[in-house]
Amino acid sequence: MKTETATILFLICCFYSFLVEYTHRKWPSARHYTFFEVVIGCAMVVGAAGFTIGLDHALVVAAYFCVGGLPMSVGAIVGHILDDHQAEKQRQAEGIRDRMEEV
């Protein structure tokens, strides 16, 4: 059972890797959400572990992943929001400067 689960997990993760790379090529801004891609990858591993270590143990490991990954996920979201806010302020400042030059 362990070998089959590992083989299936490997194949699914290979497909997932290609999907992530495709997404990054098609939509470069998707790179801002790498933390979410990691969360999905960890969920796949914990899900596979549930078949070998049991559901109870897999849920404990999932809880550890959630607790450990939450600060990085929140930090990535806040950083993205702040970057967007800063870019908007810069666009507004450039718009004001352009209007001043027109006068």
C-alpha cells in the first residue's frame, strides 16, 4: 500500500508541477500566490499520508502544517496588498505630476 500511494502521489505531484509552471507562464502575476501553491502541495502530501499513517495522524500533521504555514500565508497576502497599495499611490502621484506638466 505504501509503494502504491507514493507512486500515485508522485504522478499527481508531477502533473501539479506542470500545471503550476503553465500557470506561471500564462499569467505571470500568479507568482504572487506561491504560498497557495505550497498549501495545495502540502495538502496532497498529507492526504496521501492519511492512507499510510491513518486519518487521525494525518489530521494532526495537517494541523501542524496549518499552524506552521499560517504566518507565511498571511505575510504573503499582506505583502501583496501593500505592494498593490504602493503601486496605486505611485500611479496617482504620476497622474498628478502629468497634469501639473500640462498646465
